[in-house]
Amino acid sequence: MPMIDAALQGFGVLLVWPTVGYLFLGIAIGIVVGILPGLGGLSAVAIMLPFSFLLDVYSAMALLMGMYAVTTTSDTISAVLLGVPGTSASQATILDGYPMARNGEAGRAFGAAYTVSAIGGVVGGLCVIVSLPVIREVVLSFGSPEFFMLAVLGLVIVGSLSGKAPLRGLVVVLFALALSMVGSSPQEGLPRYTFDTAYLLGGIKLVPAVLGLFALPEVLELFGRGSSIARLAGDPTRGMVQGMRDVLTHWWLVVRSIAIGVYIGVIPGLGASIVDWVAYGHAVQTEKNPERFGTGDVRGVIAPEAANNAVKGGALIPTLAIGVPGSPPMALLLVALTVHGISPGPDILGQRLDVLFSLVGALIFANIVAAALLLVATTHLARIAEIRGTNLVAIVLVAALMGSWMATRAVEDWYTFLAFGVLGYFMKRWNWPRPPICLGLVLGPLIERYLHLSINVYGFEWLLHPLVVVLEALVVLVLVTQIRRSYRSRG
Amino acid sequence: MKRSASTLAATAAIAILAAYGQAAFAASYYDGKTIEISVDRGSGGSQDRICRFMASHLATYIEGKPKIVVRNRPGGTGVVATNWLYDQAPKDGTALGCFLPIRFYQDAYWGTGGKKSLGLKADVRKLVPVAGTAVLTVTYVRSDVGGGIKAPTDLKGAPFFKTGGQSITSTKDISFRTIFDLAGIRYNYVTGYQDSADAWAAVLRNEVQQHQSGIPHYMKVVLPTGVNTGKVTPLYYSSTQRIPELAPAIPAIDFVKKYGGKPEGMLWDLYQTSGAWRAFFLPPGTPEAAARAFESGFQRMLGDAAFRAAYKERYHLAPEWIAGRTALDREMVDPYRRSGKSLASFKKGYIDKARKK
């Protein structure tokens, strides 16, 4: 099918009823899902998947894509206002977004986040189209050794997430790597550190752990403080406009963060759980005045929010090109496509190019619409930061507990939430960085799996693979930069 | 003669009354009722999707046309759902489980060194199976292995190739290793890929050259992007029946024979007991009439042309499900019952051998 015809058909059908109706329905559901802690795009797509089988292919894709595309736009709300990640992709946003709310700058955080989310989502979608001629080669150039090195690179970024205590960050990430071994060994499938419980066979569940780590300490602090989240009064509308201007001011950071998002999305298996951390860590490493990060710096919102929307477009690329899902929700999208008789690879890149354009169009349109809707609501949303904290504690706690329970719907999810909540409380109190735990839990299994595979397949010669050498150099560069910064800040 | 005729007549009358009674039970019992089917894996995965697909059609074939809802109870690789069905599910015929139970049958009949699967409290032998299917898998290799592979028998004399397994203890890995060993095919055993999508990517970039996929992944990804483009060649599949849609692949038993191997002995028994099954179960203590209502419901469904067409449209193959406790006991459970602990020891040694390599 000629590309122009496919583009016109694919984009055009999104403007026609009922497809446009399903697109807006998907956007609405996605916005709500993103706000509620613990749900995320995967849960939403899994729930709506069976319904999509009953629709025509364009409506089905509009519904699913509309939903999936916007969860990482609306998840900013709970991250900024409550210090609780709405989805796993907004963990890093908390580090500066929540302090901004406390400084009376919630409107500014939202203005920056939604603007950059829209841009990131649009660019991520356009990357799918632009990369069509070279998709296969790019995706297939990454193997187990490259995945291992990417995961190691992600780990060394931990130093930049540890504020002024990189050694503490290192200790925490090693602790988290040990925790990530709970469950079953990837090569043997045998139980490991499960204390004879079936619940731990699947490892420590990330959602209740992260919610406990960040939500419970904030809830306790809100309760203890008694005042509102915002310590200072702010003008939400003026703040929103300022946030949008910040995006223009830091345009180069926006570009780099989007590139990180697309890049990580293209690599199957890395996923949205780390993209925000990598983008945030990169910002801390490369921007001026890094000591301001973590205190309410708008750049600390711009970087992760740009990346976590751009990653969606990136994840589409391997999914459609070779049938390898770029992320867990993409695996479900693949199912929806095949149920409608469309296969990845030559089929969707050739005969059914219109469906590809329809998917990309839905992604782009949904990002713009969601950002616009949420920008309009910014003024009202920002006022939540002025509500007395004790009035919010119950809501936040219930939302966090509900989100935790969604992990496996077992009461043990709450035990995990409480255990990590206690840990997070003391870590916050004694100034130990919490973000490295998230990185360690996500990257630990990847590091173990891909190291084992690399050695099994290649011996040790993989250390000299060209891309691996580049990544090794990057790792050294990041480490050297961190060490130099650490010495400079002391001296 | 007279006595036997009257006995026959009486038996027939009782049978008719029982059948009528059963149908009457079902028709009146399930009228207005809701049946809950628990799936032992999380929502969205292949297990969840196929259980929901079956559930979405089943109500039409149960007398009384009850409402059916599906609920996921993931955890412990099936332990949570199995324990729930055994212990806590209502035993009045309104609860079913859709499980992958093979590991638990192995525990029950072989014993895992005296230790059950982690956290398993249920005795799976007491669950009542009403319908099930052997999970069909297809093994394929890259077409550029050795001098080029176009047919399943072209691996003869091929140099070592690397397999893409999932874990040393997984049924998939044991399954393809046993077939390759029976056929005398040389391979380097690589394992640790997370799932079929991960392994498929590894095959595409030539990191490994072989994998064994379940039918959903094979039909929707491997076939259109690999087999049809000539990149990979399917070798064999796990069914004993010829399936034209999977050509040129052949049944595993034929594959072994074509290479001069003999499908017999402990290695063959291990292969036969390594295949996964997917089945619907009732909790122990469910009324007999309820069990029969489900068996006949599944039988009607599996025999209905409309259902078979819908199944084929979704899964690209005709359904190979069987219904009825007797048939399931023979096909699904008996291999474990017959093989006993000696096969368990053999399996342990076979796994240990892979671990030491």
C-alpha cells in the first residue's frame, strides 16, 4: 500500500465515528488509570483487551492506544501533589515534582509536565514513521551483551540519584540487587530466598514496594505536619504558564530526554519502569547546578516526563517491526492486532500500513488531547496542594493500599507495602536515598539474566563487541563524572 | 431370558430417569446462577486469554444458561488458585478453575524429594477435571543452520547449534532436549530467556538458533515473520496427530523416527510427561450431577461447528480439547500415575546433567 494512501487512510479514520468516540473513551479511561496509584497502562489494556476483540480494528486500536498513551501524562498528578507515583513511569517525577508542590509551584510543575508530555508523545510517535526503513536493523543490533551493559549503565546512574551521598546510594543499590534475587532463579527456575512462601516465588512486587517506599513516609509526614502540602501559596495559572515557558527555556534537555525515551522504548525488555530514572539521572549528570535537583527544580520534572511519554512510541517500533513487544502493554497490543488478523512485520509494514498509521495517529492525538485537558484542569488540580494535609491522608492511604493490592490481589501485597513503607520512612529520616532501591529491583533481574546469557552464548568475547565497547566507555565516563563531582562538592 | 429383558428394561428406565433427572437438575439448578471461573495466571497472558475465550462460549452449552464470570488468582505459579479451589471455593458446582496443573501432578505422583510445590496445600488428585487440552508447541530452527534447513530432516549431520531455552527445569526445555537427544541431534544448550518473545528476538539476531513456542506466539509472530519469510524452519510439534497448518513440521514422534531414534524408554517417558496441559477443574465434593452437567456442556461446545469455527478463527487451529473425567484421567493423569518415582529420579539426573554443562 503506498505510504501516502496509508497515512491518509490511517489518520483519516481517527476522525470518523465510531473510531473517534473510542479514541476519546480510551483517553478518558487512561487519564483516570494514570491518576490512581498502582494501576498503570498494563492493567488498563489487560482489562479492555477482550472488549477490543468485538470492535473493528481501527476502533480497537484507537481505544487501546488512546488509553495506553496517556497514563504517563496523568500520573503526574499524584506524583506532584501527593508524592505517590501514579504509574511506575512517574517515580522520578516525585523527586522534584513533590517539592515543587510544597513550594507552592504545583501549577508550574503541571504546566511543564503536560507540555513536555505532549511533545514527547508526539515525537515518539513520529519516530515510528521515520524509522520504518531501518527498524529491523536497529532493534536486532542489541543482544544479551548489549542489554547487560545498558542495565549496568542504568545502575551507575544511581550515583546521580543519591544527592550528596553517592556512597550511600551504592550501598542501597547493592541492597536492592540482593532483594531482586528473591523469587526464582532465571536459569533454573528454582525458588530462591522465598522463605517457603508461594507469594515470594514471583519475586518482590515492584508496585507495592515503590508505593510503600514513597507513599507511606509522605503520608506520615502529612499527618504529623497537619498543614497543607504546599508550604507556600502560589498562583496556579501563572505557574502553569511559567512551566510551559520552562519547557522552551530547557529545550535542549527536552530533546535529550525524548531521545532517551525513544531509545529505551526501542530496546525490548527495558521498559517504562526505568526510563524516567535514566532521563532524570542524565539530567542531573549533565545540567548546571545539579545540587538543585531534588529541591523542586523544574528540570527534574521535565526530563522524566518527556522521556516517559516518548518511550511509548519507541516501544511500538520493535512490536510492529518484528513482533517483539517493546513493553508489557505492547505484548497485549500485539494480541489485539493478531486477533484482528494483522501480523507484525511484513503485514503491518506492507499491506496494512494504514493500521500502523492509525496506531501512530492515535498515540499522537491522545497525547495532545490529554495534555490539553489536563492543562485546562491545572488550576483546580493545583489547589489540592492547599488542602489541609490531615484531610488528604485517608484518601492517599486508601489509594496507595488499593494500588498495592492490584499487584497480585493478595493480602501479602499490603505486607510488602508496609514493610517497604517502614524502610522508606527510616531511609527518609536518616537521609538515605530511596530511588536506588527502585533501580536495583528493576535492573537486578535483567543484569543477572543477560550476564548469564552473554557468557553462555559468547564466552567472554562479548566484552569486545563494538556496541558493548561503546557502552563500557559510557559507563566509565559516567563514573568518572560522578567521582569528580563528588570531590568538587566536598572541596 | 425374560428376567434379563426385564432387567434390561428396568436398567434402561433408571438410566433415562437419571439422565432426565440430571438434565432437570442442571436446567433448574443453573438457571439464574453465576459460575465463577478462576484462572491461575495474571490477566492478559495467554493462559488468561484462552480460559476467558472458553468461558465466554461455555454458558450457552450449560443447561440453564448460567452467567459466567472469570477471575484471576495469580501467584506461586498456580499455587494460589489451586489452593483456593481446593480449600475455599464453594462446592455446589458454581466454582471452576482453569489451571496448568502438570507440575502439581508431578509432585503428587512423583514427589519432589518429599517436598510439595512451594505453598501447595491442595491434593490435586482430588480435584475433578472436566475438560482439558494438551498445550501444543512447535519447535523451529533458523534456516541457515549448517548447510541450510528446509525440511525437518535436514538437521542430519548439521553442526552444533545453540538452543534458546527458558530454564533448566521448565517443561519446554526438557521437552525439546529429550526429543533432540532421542533423535541424536547435536546442540549447545543455552537457556535463560524470559519468554518466547525474548527467545524469538535472540533467534532473529542469531544469538541462538532454536526455540520452542506455544501455538499463539508461533502462529501470530513466528509463522508470518519467520517461517513465511524463510528465516526459520519448523521442525516438529507436540501433538501425535498430523496438523497440516503446521507443515512442514511433523509430530515429534515421527521426527524422532526419521532420525533413526526410538520413541521408548525413560527418555521418551520423560518427554511424554513434560508437556503442559490446560484444564478446567471442579473442587472436591462437587455434586456428581454438577460435574456431569459441565462435562456434557463442554462436550456439546467442542462438538458445535460454530464454536469450532470461532476457535479456529482465534487460534488458527481446530480445538484439540477433550471433555470427561475418564478421558482426561487416561490422557492427562495416567502418564504420571504409571511412571512413578523412578522417572522422577531420572528427570532429576537429566536436569543435573544440563546444570553441570
